[in-house]
Amino acid sequence: MENGGEESGEPRQLKNNADRWPVLLVSSEPRMNKVYEKKDPVSIERSNLLNVIKLVVKELIESSLKYGRQLDSDHVPLQHFFILMEHAMRHGLKPKKGLLGPKKELWNVMEAVEKYMPEASDITSSVRELPSVKTHLGRARAWLRLALMQKKLADYFRMLIDGKDEILSEFYERDALMMSEEAIIVGGLLVGLNVIDCNLCVKEEDLDYQQGVIDFSLYLREPNGEVQPLEGVETSNFTAVLDQKNYIEELNRHLNATVTDLQQKVEQLQTTNALMKEDLAISKNQIITLQDENAQLRKICDKLTKENKKKLDEIKADMMTERETYQTTQVGLDSMYTDIRNSLQEEIAKRKVGNTWNDPMLTSLQELEVECELQRTLRDEAEVAMKLLEKDIHEKQDTILSMRRQLEDIKAINLQLYNKLQACEKDLKMKTDYSTELESKIVELNKSLHELEDKSYDLVNLKSKNEELVRKFGAQLAEKDQLRSVLESDLKIERAQRASLQSTVDNYQKQITSLKDTIKKSQLVNQEYEKLKVSYADLQRLHSEHERTLEEMGIQLKESKLKIEDLKENQMAMKEAVWTQDKQVTYCKQCNKPFSVARRKHHCRHCGDIFCNSCSDNTMPLPSSAKPVRVCDMCYTLLLQRYSATTDYT
């Protein structure tokens, strides 16, 4: 019973030690839990972005070191890097609050850098002055390119991460990549890009529109260009395959996002095309109505001009006839007046000469004078009529002038309508050209959609292949788990030995924690920090050496433990079990049932204790006996484990 209690207490102590301190030797339990642990989609997305950024940064550094030249904007991994940085910095941006609320943009985060680091004002001012960039997203892309060219991108990113509670909490959600621990790793990766020289022409790039799609086939292969083997793959290659699976999922998500964006653009273009068609129909109807109105106005103008011409001709004919009658009457009156006047003067002269004034002559003279007065009155009336005629002529000339002015106004209106017709025709041509361009763009977008669908189909096939690889690796892992279950017994013995060495490791851990505290306190003093950093590196080296020595000692202790077990077995074989007396025992040691006539007492030949028949019906060969003898259940299981351990060890 005491031995059973010790055996049950020993695994409990080992379990507590294992929970309190990590396993030094190779164990597959934590790895399996890590691989199949369920995570939320946001954390998976963050880890996928981080893994892809690692691959792209590695490819950038290797390509720059391999070719030894400046990287320009045509370099494909550099384009992928900017796309990934945009996705990483836009991950978790807060949405717009309400219809009238301000929208959080990535450019606002870039402008916030200027407040805390004044040297960034040159980049922001030069980006604002770019004539080809008009959107906030285009300005943010130009800012990233200029910061990488100046080798200041890592410093600006580190400043944003250090002040995330003060700066970034206004723009990002809590589960965003910029607010998580992955951002620190991204900042460390950006420091490595300071060795790269870039020559980018921001003015010639079209930064306002959608960027390209990342081709992950450049990063899913080994450096020698060969695909990873299937058989004999280690756990490190298995993690690489899992990372590749995550990359493919990220690629699929990215392609789905681009497809949805393109579909939205196609829908917008279709709506704009429908609106343009409606505008074209409306403008055609307006042109038709304007043409009808112009034709009607031309008809009216022709009618008015004909009527005015007829009126003018009639007025001119009337004026000519009136002038002719006036001239003829005036000539006749003048001739009559001159004749009468001459005859009157002759008569007066004759009478002065003869001095004879007869009554009939006087009456005739008086009649002549009356006729002369009548002629004068007629002449005055003719002159008044002439003046009236002239006045009427002037009025008719004024009406003619007004009619001419109306004709000129109608001609001006006709010119305006003609100009409007030409402008409408130009607008029609422009709209038809624009509609043809939109149709060509729609055709191109449909082609790109088909290409993206083909790529997504290829990616689905690749994903299925990788899932098959994962299944094969899962089968291999299951086999290794079976091997692990066999080796657990050996590991328990090894953990018992490791418990004795754990106190020294705890001391080292205490020293490491004290050194970490001193490092945190001495960040303000640079010289002491460097000294402590050197000492910390030495201690880490010592710690690794001690861990190696501990592992070697664990292996040696394991071998010595097995030898001790062999010696104990030999000693147990040499010794004989001490039998307990029958009078001292009244109950079975295992089931605690009392002995009676029906339930008889039996001794175990291995431990010497007394058991009932049901608890000691096993037989095992012992070193002290040539034949199999009766043993209890506990000794039976202990001897079986010991024999199996010795056979596995051999």
C-alpha cells in the first residue's frame, strides 16, 4: 500500500512540475495543442499578414544582397511589400460613425506622425503638393514610398507603436494589428529594410486606383526552387507547410476582396452607363425638340420676312404714286398760278395805260383775285398734305427699321439655336465616346474577372493539395503520438530526475528576472545599458550552456537510472519476500474483504502479503523460482511494466 501511494503521488508531483516549468526535452504535446488550438478569425488574419510580411521582407533583403543594385518601382517583391504594408496599417481602422461623422483614413494616421516627429513634415508637405495624387489613400501610398526611400519608415512605425495608447487608439479598434503584439515584430522587420536602397518615382505612379494582386508562388517554394518533399518531413517543415496553408488562405481572402471590389466597380460602371444612356436619350429628345423649334422658328422668320417685304413694296409703291400725283398737281398749280398772275399783270398794265376801269372788268379782276386766293389756299392745302405725306413716310421708315431690327434679333436667335445644336451634338459625341470607353473598360474588367476566377480556381486546387499534405502530416503525427505514448514511461523517469535539477534552473531563472529588472531600470543610462546588455548576453550564453549540460546530465541520469533498476531487480531476485503471518491478517489487503471459510487466504510470492483468491489469481515467473507462481494484481502490473521497460530498453 505504501508503494502504491508513492507511485500515485509521484505522477501528481511530476504533473505539477511540468505545469510550473517547461519541458526541456522534445515533447509533442504542446506542439499538437498549438497546431489545433481554435482561434478567432481576426487573430488568424493578423498572423497570416505577419507571416506574409516576413516572407516578402526576406525576399527583398535577399534580392538586394544578391543583385547589389537599387530597387525601383518595377521590382515585384517591393510592390508586394507596399500592398502588404497598406493592408497591415489599414487592418482594424474604425468605421464611419453615422452619415455625417468623420471617416478614419490611413492618411490621417500619417499626418499624426508629423505632430510627434517634426522631420516627417517634409514628406507630408511634398505628398500634399503632388498634382497626380488626389485621394487620401493615394497620399498614404506616396507617404510610405517616400519614407522607405529616406530610410525613416522603421522609425516612424516604431514611434506609432510606442504611442499607440495616445495616437492610435483614436483610429484603430482594439483587435487591430497596429494595437497588437504583432506590430512590434513588423517594426523589427522594417529595421532590416534600412540596408536596401530604393529609387522610386512617385509622380509617374498611379496611386489613386486599386493596386495589383500578390503572387504568392514566389514565396511558397524553397530557396533552391524545389518543392518540399512529402516523405520524411520533420516537424519544422510541417510548420512551414502550415504557414504556407495560412498564406494561401490569406491569398484567397485577398482575391475575394479584389473580386468583390471589381464587382462593385462593374456595378457602378453599369449604373453610370445606364445613367449615361438615359442622359443620351434625354439629350436626343432635347435635340429633336430643339430642331423642331428651330424649324418652326425658321418658318415663322420666312413668313415674317415675306410679309415685311410685301408691306415694304406696297408702301414704296404708294409713296411713289403719291409723290407722282403730288408733283403733277404741284406742276399744274404752278403753271396755272403763273398764267393767272401773268394775265393779271397784263390787265393791270393795260388799265394803267388806258385808265379805263369798266365795271365788268372790275368784276372780272375781282373774280381773278378770288381765284388766285383759291389757288393759294389750294397750294397751302397741298403743302400741308405733302408734309403729312412726308410724316407718314418717316413713320413707315421707322416701322421698317423696327422690322429690320426684329429680323436681326430673329437671326441672332437662330444663330444661338444653331450654336446650341452644335454644342448638343458635341456633347452627344463626347457621351457616345465615353460610353464606348466604358463598354471597353467593362470588357477589360470582365476579362480580368475571368482571369481572377481562373487564379482562384488554381488556388483552390493548390489549397486542396496542401490540405492533402496536411492530412498526410497529421497521419505521421498520429504515428509519432503512438511512439510518444510508448516513450512516456521513460519520460516519467526522466522528469523525476529533472525535478532534482529544477532548483538550480530556478536559481538561474531568478538571476535572469533580476537582470531583466535591472535592464528595465537602466534604460535611461546608455552606457550602463550597454554593459548590462553584454552581461545579459553572457548570462544567456551560460544559460544555454547549462541547459545543454542539463540535457546531457539528464541523458546520463536516464542511463544510470536504468542501470539502477537492473541492479534493484537483481537484488530483488536475490532476496526472498517476507511472508506475513496468517494470524496477523483478517482482511484482504487489496479489496479489504474479511476472510472466511469460503474466502481463503493466499500469499503473494513477490511481496509476501496476504490476499483473497480473486485479488491474487495471476501467475508470473520470478527470479527465485523456476516455474510461474501466484502473485497479486499490483505486483502483476508492476512486473509487467518492468519487463516491458527492459524489453524496450534492450
